[in-house]
Amino acid sequence: MKQAALLLALLAAPVLAADDPLTRPITTSYTDRWMQPRAPIQIYGKTWMAGSVHLNTAVIDTGAGLVVIDAGLPQFEPQLKAQIRSLGHKPSDVRYILVTEAHFDHAGGVAALARDTGATVIASPYTVAALRKGQTGVEDPQNGDLKPFPSPKRLRAVPDGGQIKLGDTVITARFTPGHTAGSTSWTWQSCAPKTGCRAMVFMASLSATAADTYRFSAPEHAPVVASFRQSFAKAKAFPCDYLITGHPEHSLTDDKVAAAMRTPGSVSWEDKGACAATVTRFEDRLNTTLAREAAK
Ligand SMILES: [Zn+2]
């Protein structure tokens, strides 16, 4: 009996070794979309949009290492490393991983990517605390609907307006709370030799998404609505030539992404109105939700 158990353990060993807790799949009904592979897309200069067809990650080549913004699902991380290699870099070139929000669809893969690259993870103080726990708290409008995710090591908090400098690039943290209390957008300049520098934005989700029982109009949630309003005003005023959103559908049409994948270089991503237009859609969503709640 003992020998049989030992034999079973030996047979099972390779399977156990392959089960990486940091890239273990988080099951969701959206996984088909969020895992759908695509090649990285050059947005402008040395800024790339990596990730899957329906979850974006930014990769910025600073000339002295890479900065990555968001990392998608845990199970996507091996693909993200392959995308970094396809751009001619090593995963160990990643120096910083910046996080827009502590939800599993954007931050789930951060722990594995930080481990595999040695990078430092930078986020707002709220997001750093949530990353330590692998989830946000009861104050999150989506509390109860969210999957816990692996917690990364080497975390560093940045204040609102704080700058991350690496190589030729300076990236500014701009707190845009609402969707989570720690949501942070990131802005930087990306430059190209002949056409100069442009203002780049990776905007955190400003989507008023909530669990079924949550009411944005409840008096105790007035501060959440107020922080959304402040973030809308702030994000509309970002210097914004190029916009990347974690969920592409917040700022782009599927057609545009599909065209860029079909014929690389065929699509211009420059859109000075993208930040304002995207924020207006988020604003409409919150207003519609508040109106629906009031009608009940
Ligand atoms: Zn979220």
C-alpha cells in the first residue's frame, strides 16, 4: 500500500510541478475573450499595446529597461512574456510593473510577472494594500463578485502626481478613483525620431460597475460618486494624443483592433479626443445607473 502511494506520488510529481500557483487559471465567463491571443501593436514611438484581444497591457521601452502597465489574468502571463520576447526583449528587461487597479482581470498576472522578471510593482497606496491581500475590500462596489488573485512581491506605493523615471521616459501617476478607491491612470511622453513626442495615456477603468445589491445612490456611497465626478473632470483634462484602456472596448472599436492585427502599421492610433470621449461614455454609464436606481 505504501509502495503504491509512493508510485502514485512519483507519477503525479511532474503534473504538480507544472501547476504554478501564480499562473493558475482564474475561471471566469469572459476567459475566452480575455485570453484570445494577438501580436503586440505599436501605438507610437516605443509604446506598445500588448495583452490579449480584450485585455490590454502597455509595454514601454525606455532605452534602459521596460515598463509594463497591467498584466491581465494570471494564466495570460506566459503569453505576455512571449510577447515581450517577440519585441526583442528579455522578460528580465522589465524593471517596473505599474497597476491601474487591484482587480484580477488587470492585476491577476502581476505576481507571476514580477517573480519572473524581478521587476518592482508600483501602484497607489490603496492598490498596494489590496495587492498585498490579493483583493480589494468591502468598500469596493463590486465586492462579492470579484476573484481573489495572487499577491505580488516587491511592492512600492506612489503618491498622486508621483513620477517614475527610467531611461528616457517619465511616467506620472494620476489617481482616478471611483471604479476602485485606488484606481490610477498613467501618463507619459513617447517620442519618435522624425515625428517628435506625443502625450500617452493609460487610463484606469472609470466604469461604474457594481454587485447586484450595491446602490451608487445610497447616502453612504455619495463619496464614491463624488470621486467618480472628480476623476471624470481630471481624466478629461489629461494631455492626451494616444489613449490605451485596459478593456479595449472602453476606447476602441473591435474593428480598429482587428484591422491593426490584420495589417500591422495600417491604423493610426492618434486621437486627441479619445480621453474626453471615453470619459463621457463612463459618465453616461454612471448617470444611467443613478437614474435607473432612482426609478426603482
Ligand atoms: Zn475592475
